[in-house]
Amino acid sequence: MHGSGRGSEPGTGGGSGGDQEFLALERELSVFLRRARADSGEMAREVHPQLEAAAYGLLVRLESAGRQRATDLAAYIGVGKATMSRQLRALETHGLVAREPDPADGRAWLVHLTEEGLARFRSVRDARRERYVRKLADWDRAEVAELARLLHQLNARAGD
């Protein structure tokens, strides 16, 4: 990268030609990710006051994908087995997830949301969705769908 680009608007300073779009993307993603981490922490604490921010992402994944092996969750989230094990233990301690033997492999376990975990998660998620609806009220639904599509594309390539 050429120059820092700090404090400049997209298209000015801090890079050459075609790099400007990527510098602007980096800058905006940095702000977005910082805010998303803070929001995840807040939402995790709304689910249970003693949860850490990373727990919310696990709840999102379990709600959308259903029962998962801890190793699959770790790979999806991008953390090691030890970290995943610690995070799942905390969720299990608070009654938000449970484990059951994997019928396909008796040595493995599947993790799933408990009824209480699902209810708490959905309550927080629904409140969060309402905040998005209010914040983006002046956006066309097609713009919201396009943003979701582009973020999905970016997330799908994150592991590359």
C-alpha cells in the first residue's frame, strides 16, 4: 500500500489509481468491524449477562445451521478447537446449548441450542432486526438485499 490514506476521503491521497477503492473498503470495514464487535458483545450480554462477545456468533450459527460438531463450528468461525471448547462450555454452563452423541459417529458430539437458548437468542435477534429496520428505513429493500448479498460474497471468500 502506498501512504496511509488516513483522514482522507475515498479517491484522495494514500495510494495510487485502482488502490483507492480497496483503501476505502479497508477503512469502512475497519469501522464496521469495530462496531460489529461492540454490538456482538452487547447482544451476547443481552442473551446472558456473563457471555463474551464471541458467543453471539456461535448462537447465530447454531440457530441457522442446526446441530453441529464442535470441530465444524470452530472451522466455520475460524478459531481453534481449544477456543471453541471453552466457548461452548460457557454456553452449556448457562443452559443455552447442549450436546448429544452424533448418530453418524458415536465418538463425536453434536452441539445444539436448548429451548431456553433458542428463545433468548431469538428475542435478542428480533430486537436487533428492528434496530436495523429503523436505521435503514430510508433504504430501498433491494439495496438491503444487495448489501446482504455482497456481504455474503465477502464472507464466503474470507476463508480463501
